[in-house]
Amino acid sequence: MRRLVILLLSLLIAAMVLFALLRLLPGDPANALLGVGATPEQIAAARAQLGSDQPLGTQFINYLNSLARFDLGTSFVSHAPVLDEIGNRMAVTLPLTLLGFVLALVIAIPLGVIAAVKSQTWYGWLISVVSQLGIAIPVFWLGILLVTVFAINLRLLPSGGFPLRGWQNPLEAITGLLLPVLTVALVIGASLLRYVRAATLDVIDSDYIRTARALGSGFTEALIKHGIRNGSVPIISVLGIELASTFLGAVVVERVFTLPGMGSMLLLAIQQRDYPNLQGVLIVSTLLVLLIGFAADMLQRLIDPRLRDRVQAPT
């Protein structure tokens, strides 16, 4: 309950900050709605329609009431409900984020454990070096490199885009996401691999592993029975941060592969001064990031009872 209250307060503060920052942007939303050449009477009518002529306190209360009703407004450009547009864009961004993150875990966890257990061997050292290189490579450059190899040279995969019918044609949709997912997975996987390696090294050198081996357990058995649970606690915290970073980093990946996701919607809203779309994308992104952090925090307490004991008042 305490963490849930903190989550709600964080969301309220984030809504206040976004509200204030968007009002500080240069330009008038009424001008963005009407375009060039509007008369003063038309601008005044547009301000009354948008509510921008009201005091900021009244605007903020109306803004919170709209959020409570899951009403994010209507786009200035398409005149469609913002929530519906975000839902359509999420059909691209969420699969890209989740598939890329899962593939990153598949790459990072086994290789990170091998790099730690075999740190004195040449291939353990090589895994560590490759992961460092993976972190240093910018995500847009890696995306361009994969397009050059697999789309232009080998002609195996499309260079970008997404089918107009979306997931109604699942094979074409999955094919269009293969290169973006691989780009996300390689970049995030390289970062996660370092954390998995560091956590595994801490587990290997811990007293409870040595005690378990002294009592007759083999190294692999001791690592599986005692090391995984203890080593996963710090990793979960990192996973929450990396998953949030993956979602936010989809802006760059979607730009490279011309995907119609949340990232392209955000950039288009900025270019067109479409304030409802811009505000909607930012508040939904903030909510998802906060929920990811909340879920990681709860999962940590579920795995490690010591974290639950800390919040109990001393008797």
C-alpha cells in the first residue's frame, strides 16, 4: 500500500510537471488549431473552445478530471480521440519493446553467467569485451548497419515500414519487426550482460556458496539452489530500468525503421504542434515507466523477504 501511494503521488507530480512544461512552450495552442491567417475573433473562439483562456488553476483541475476519465482529448490535426491513436500506435511499440527485451534476456543471462563463471578463460574475456563494444555502439548506427547487411546486401528482410493492415497480416507484421527487435535486443542485451556478469561474480564469491560447497554441494548445484535467487534481486531493479529505457528508446528505433509507433507519433505531434497528441503520448509514457518501476519493486520484495521486513515498524 505504501508503494502504491508513492506511485500515485509520482503520477500526480509527473502530471503537474508535464502540464507546466507544455504551457511554457512558445506559441498558442489556438494558433496551432486554426493555422495561419486566423482573425482575432477566431483565435478568441478557439481559446474558449480549448479552455486556454481560463486561469491555469482551472485548466489544471479540468486536466486532472479528464485524466481521471481516461479522456486525453482530441487531436488538432486528425480530429481523432488521442487515446484511440495511442492505442493504434501501441500495437507497434509494445511488441517491439517486449520482444526486443525478451530476446535481450535470452542473450544476456546465459552469456553473463558464462562470462562470470569462466572469467579466467579466453572466451569469458571475449564475451566481456564484446558486451563493452555493444554498449558503445549507438542504437541508430546499429540499426543502419543491420539494414545494410540484411535488407540491402542479403535482401532477406525489409528495410523498414509496417503493413497498413497491421496485425491482420501477422506474418508480414512480424517480418517487419525482425530487424527493429534485433536492434533493440543487441543494444539492451549488451548492457544487461554486464549486470548479470557482475551479479554472478558477487554470488560466486559469497559466503553462502562456499558454505554450501563445504557441506557437499557441487558448484553448479550451489549456484542454482542458492545463487540464482540472491543474485536476481539486484538484477530485477536493473531490468525495470532497462525495460523503461527500452520503451523510451523505441523513439529512435522507430525513426530508423519508419515504424508507425509511439515514437513517430511523438515526433509528428511536436512538428505539427498537436498539443493533445503530445500531451497524451507523454502522460502515457510516464505512466508506463512508473508502472514498470512499481512492478520491479514489488517483484524484488516477493523474492527477497528481507526487503519486506525492512518496512515493518520495530516493536
